[in-house]
Amino acid sequence: MRRFVIVGHKAHSTADFKLDDLAGGAGRLDVLLRCVNSAFFLSHNIRTDAEVYLVLLGPEAPPRTVRFLGSEVRYLNPDERSTGALVRNALLKGGKGLIKSSPGVYVSDQSFHDVLQELAPKGQIVYLRENGVAIRDKELQKDVTFVLSDHKDLTPEEEAELESMTKDVVSLGPISYHADHCITIVNHEMDTRTF
Amino acid sequence: MRRFVIVGHKAHSTADFKLDDLAGGAGRLDVLLRCVNSAFFLSHNIRTDAEVYLVLLGPEAPPRTVRFLGSEVRYLNPDERSTGALVRNALLKGGKGLIKSSPGVYVSDQSFHDVLQELAPKGQIVYLRENGVAIRDKELQKDVTFVLSDHKDLTPEEEAELESMTKDVVSLGPISYHADHCITIVNHEMDTRTF
């Protein structure tokens, strides 16, 4: 299983945004929606071995984590707007505990800490950062969680939390890419490996 | 210079679509808009050494080609909707000949054939296709044009046209990816090379 955890520092945690304004009023939710696209979509297929955790830390009720499971997900389309509708629907239904909002989409009040605690026992955790080990030289496990930030870096506190759980810091090169592009590159790299 | 030519077989060539319906009424223009994002965006930067040619073959006035130049472009944001607005604006202004619709965005009535004829003298042309030579084993020039199709394959006629101009058929592996993901992977591969 390939898992991607993306932290949205300003992304709204309540459904108080318009689908016409995902890049503005939703707190750059558009960044996270493109990550969902990159994680799951193949040409005419969905990656059933992928999972995405969007950790929403913006107003009004943070944290909220929206989870997409490739093995179960339905009604997922590549465009930002329709995926935004799935996230908004999840936020409308979510509160305490883990709730299934639509097939393969779940919402919870999990924090970044909670998500890492849940995923750590499941396999390798990899922090994607510019100054890590080059990915092509790095041993990756089949069960792996890649952790990324949105358009802002992880905060020092988030970074400390993550680095307390893994020493695997991996780089895609000296150039800093958008989070969704990082996921596409990682998926391609994983596709070239045999497990 | 890295150039990307993407053929949109159903993408509308007139501005008769709504920005709320880019994946539907605009003939899967969303696919092409994501290609623009993949070609240009770095974290907090734009690739000034990239150019994109969107060849629009859908109704009502095909062909139209919308060209983005990274060295000149302004008002380009990563989300689909705002890039869709730039394309719609170009189509509103375009007709015969080459017209600049906004900084770094040009529209013309060039066909796929015309675009290839224009780009062939500028350097290597590469056809991205599943059954080509693995990209990591392929010599790529600094001045290179990658040709891709939207969610449909090139037609036999388009493929014949392209293959009459280049023998460089390059693959990203056995898995078939979305066009925008292909561009992200190609850009990353090019970033690892020294020219």
C-alpha cells in the first residue's frame, strides 16, 4: 500500500466554501485536491493500492482528516471541482469519530499526530523534503507512507513530530515541486520498482 | 527549451463553455489545463524555459492552438479554473493568424500539422507512448518538444504525421498515465539531466 499524508495548513475544515473558489475561500484546498488526483489516477484506471489522508488545519473546526481509499472509492473524477465536492460532502457529515461520507471517503477529527500514530505501525514512513536522500538511491518498502506539506512547509512542531517517528528523509532533487507533482513523481518511481 | 504539445480531440475551440463545467461542456478541457499546470509550476516559481501548445480540435471552430510561453506568461495560477479563464479569453479573441490574448498567451488557427512543422526545426521531437524506449535510457536534447494526446490516443492520421517527423518514441514505463502526469514525470527526468 502506498499512502500519502498531505497537511493543509489553511485548508478549511468545515464546508463553508464554494466549489467556484477552491483556491481562495477554501484555503488552498485546490492544492490538496490535485494531490488526490496524482495519488489515484491512471489512464482509465484508479490505483487501488493507494490511500490519501488530507489533514485540514484551517477554519472552522480543525483538525479534520479526510481519507480516500483507492480500493473502495467511487464517484472520484480527475478534476478539482468534483473532488472538492467529495471533500465538502465529507466535511458536512463529519464530527467526532470516523465517519464514511461516501464510498471510499472517510472523515474524522484526527490530527496530524493521530494520523502518524495510526500509520506508523503499518510500514515505512518517508518525509519528502528537498535536502533528503535522492529517491532513486533509497530503499523503499512496498508498504510506505509519504508525508508532504501543502504550499507551505511543515511547521517546526510538525517536522519535529514527524522526525521523531522516522529517519527516512527523501528528496526528489534540488528543485522544490508542488505537492501533487511530488506524488506523481513518487508514484512513477514506485512503479519502476519490483516488490 | 522544453515544449509540450497536447492534442485535445474534443476540447472546445470556441469560448462556448462555462468555467464550472470544464470537464463536461468544454470537452475535457480540464485535462489540458492540468497539463499547463504540470508544464510550468514549480514551488513558488514558473518554469521560464517551458512552452505549451494546446491543440483544440473540438467544436465550434477547429483547429485552434493556444500557446503558453513560460518566459512571458502572467496571471497563471495552478488551479484549473483560472487557467480555463485564460484559455477562454484567448478563444474569445482568436481568429485567423497569431494573436496575443494576454501576457505569454497566444492563440492561432494552427493545426496539429502546422504546430509540428513550426517546432521541428527547433530541435528534437519526442512522441510519448507506452511502447517506446524507456526515458531513463534515452538521450534527450536540451531543446526538445514532447508530443502527447489528451485522454484519447492520437488518431492513426495524427500518429502517422508525427512518425513522419521523428523516430524518437519514448516510454515512461508499461503503465499508462494521464497526460499531465506524463509532463510532470518528463519535467522531473529533464531536471535530473545536465545539458
